[in-house]
Amino acid sequence: MKAVRVRFSPAPTGSLHVGSARTALFNYLFARHHGGDFLLRIEDTDRTRTREEWVVGIQDSMRWLGLDWDEGPILQSQRNAIYRTAADDLLERGRLYECFCTEEELKQRSDAARAARKQPGYDGHCRDLSPEQRRDLAAEGRPRTLRFRTPDEGASRFADEIRGEVRVEWSTIPDFVVVRPDGTPIFFLANAVDDLEMGITHVIRGEDLLDSTHRVLALREALGGSAPPLYAHLPLILGPDRSKLSKRHGAVALEEFRDAGYLPEAVCNYLALLGWAPDDGREVMDLDEITSAFSLEGVTHASAAFDHQKLDWMNGEWIRRLTLRELEARALPLAEARFGDRLDLARFQEALRIGQERAVTVGALLEQMDFLLVDDEDLVIHDDAWARLAGTERVAELLDVVDAHLATCAWTLEGVDLRPPLTEAGFKVRKVMPALYVAVEGRPAGLPLFDSM
RNA sequence: GCCCCCAUCGUCCAGCGGCCCAGGACGCCGCCCUUUCAAGGCGGUAACGGGGAUUCGAAUUCCCCUGGGGGCACCA
């Protein structure tokens, strides 16, 4: 196999989504496994849908995950001249033709075709205009797009690395637009030109792009490109209910996972296991281990449902694998964001040490240490707390004992034992445990109140 | 409507013709540990969508059906 060159080419129309992140990860894994190059190419040809902050955000998320790239980011929006030249050449050679239909006309005819139970999509209206007709249409001030002339017969086929032979009849693929009226290229053109020029050897992307491959390949061929890259289409990631993964299923943007206190190791690990598995069945693996075990052959064909519970478990595993120092480094930024200048480092560290063995996410752990770092009046009392207190006898007295004792000492989780004073006051410690947690932590359960060894 | 892809426990995967009355992980249930909740240990529950065909033998091959997903833009 020649030197591997792959690229991750997101459209910056939003922050990095778990589906795209998985695609980026698989490209990274494939490149690193084979000692090849991994490029980052930003497909921002549609200026109306892209934003600078998203191209920055995508890179931030990739760095957070630990997916470093070798070249880029290459912005397609800055390569217009290249696509322009390619399009002119294609037009001259008759592979492209000018189309003067307006979007409204297109939609109207497409709807009509649909109503007549015929194929919607472009009808070839401007396919064979005479030079005079083109001149007149242009003179009317109509928008001018460039369309690719699709073969009239035969089939397009290619061997997908994970799906095998894929084939579709050209008759089902209408002529498609490749250059907008403003001269900017559409995905198909920019994609074909770039993959060719950048020497991409393998295209690893989501299955949603499977059908578009035929068009990109035809364009590449028209461009004079030989030896097209090998394509590998990944199964899609679905929501827990098997519908399209979206916000209503919970967090979907990498930033959200980061802010909720998920570890990048866990997210990578979980994402890698969504649609892939190593031969030996290992599950908890770091990026290097996954890299050396990675192979496209291990990629599944069926789309996978995103399971937040398994991610949570995975994250707990990773929190426990980190040294306390490492965990502290990861948690500090989140703690600063949550507690601001009330962050007491000593208490934070103690809570982290005690919480590490029970945590699911750093975010949840931080929530549990609220009572240590937030002023009493600002402490948010957990919903279930009041019910717990209400069900306990001598609540007021209990609170008094707790307050009185805490007033006598510098409070730390392990340095203060509330049991003796409670016993002395006639409480059965075992019976008042739930209420005790509410009294001290503002929640029915949380960080251990005293050394329970 | 048309085209394409896919199909093993609730979920993620293993299985690539006999080793499978199907294995692991998450979840769930139970027990142990425990002066909260967890974490941890042990055990359990649970699946080859349906129908044909090939074969001595099919979860594994082929066909049909059904189901799920994707695509059919001047988005990518």
C-alpha cells in the first residue's frame, strides 16, 4: 500500500458533533496506524452557512480529543481560484454546461414531477441550449450555475472498503450543480479537486455520503484523475431511540461533553467502540492502544445507537485510571468555572481524592462538593432533600447538634467525625444518616461524611 | 415515490459452515462489602426479525418479505 494520506473535512456549520468526531477519530486512527498523514480540510464553500467561530471550535474539540493533524487547516473558501480553473476547463470540454433556471422554477418543476409520480430532481432543462439561447438567458439577468453532465446510461460502481461493491444506475442521478451563480464551488467539485490535488489515498467518512461518492468519482474522472482513493463509509451513529441523533437526546457536541466533565480519553474510547471492536475484545483502551489495534476490517456495517449509560461507565473507568494529579489537572478548569474565587484548593483536592473512586463525571463530582466550596446561603438544596428531612424525627435537634459541633472545628471531610456528638445527644447514627447528609451536604447522598474504613 | 446501505441480548460488540441449546461489555435484577450514595466482588436475566433455498450440517451462503437507516439541494 502506498503512503497513506487521509483527511477529515468537516463543514463548519456548527460545533463538532459526536458523529463527525467519530469520523475524525477513525481517520486519525487509520493514518497513525499506517504511519500516514492526517490532514484537516475545512469545507466552507457555502459562506452563508459557515462561521469563523465554528472552524475554531472544531479545531479546539479535536485538540481536546487528542487528534492532532499533520497539515491544515486548509480552508476551501481560500481556494476558489483553483476550483474556478477546474470548472472552466470542464466547461470547455463539455463536461459541464450552463444552467439558467431559477431556484423557484426548479422547485416548481420538481414538485410537478413528484405529483405526476415521476422522478423529482433536475430535468435537464438547460442541457442542450444553443449559444444564442444561452446568450439571451444570460441577458435576462438570470442566475448562471454550472451543471455536471451525468452519463445517460450505464452504472457507476466502486468497491467500498467496508461495504464492498456499491453500484447505482446513472439514470437515477440527475445532472447536478457544481458551481453557484456567485462562482463558488459546490461540495462535489471542491471535494473532487482537493482529494485529487492533495493526493488523498483513503476517504473515510459517514455513510450519509455513500451516494454522493458516485458523483465525486465521476467528476474526478472528468478532471483527469486516475487511481481514485479507496472509500470507506462508516455506519452512522443514531440516538438511543434509533432516530437521527440530535439535541433532544442529550449532549451531542463535543464541547458539551467537555463541559460536563467527560474525559477525552473516555470519549475517544467510547466513540472508537461505536462501530468497531478490536480482535481481542478489549474495551478500555487509550488512544495508542486503539491505534495499534485499529483496522477497517473491524468496522461494523450497521448503524449504532449512542448509549449515554455506557459512556458514563467508560468515563468512570477513566477517572479511576488517572492519577490524582492528572485528575486534578483535568478538573481544575471546570472547578474554577463553577466556583470562581470561592475555590478552596485544599478542600477541592480532598474532595477529589475521596470522590475519585465513586465518580461518573467530573461535573457530577463537582456538584457533590458544592457544600464544601459554596456559601451556605448559595447552596442549592437537592430536590429529594426536604422529603428526607421531613421523615426524620427530632430534625431541629439534629441540625442543632450538627451546627454546634461544626462550629467548634475547622471542617474537613475526613478530619471531623460527627458520630460522637450525635450519639451523645441520643441519636442512633445509623437511623439519621440520610438526614445527616441532607443537613451537611444539602443532598440525600454524596461524598462520605467521615472516614468509613 | 425512486435509489442505496444495513439487520445477533434493551444497547455496543464477538461469531466469518460444524467448537454456539450463541460469547464479552454497558444496563437491569439479586447477593456480598458498606454508618449515605457510589465504587468493587460474585451470580442471574436477556438475542440469531419472518419465509424459502443450498448443505450431511447455517447465526454464519443465496433469494424474497419485513423492519431500520441514508440519499434524491444553488448543504456537506
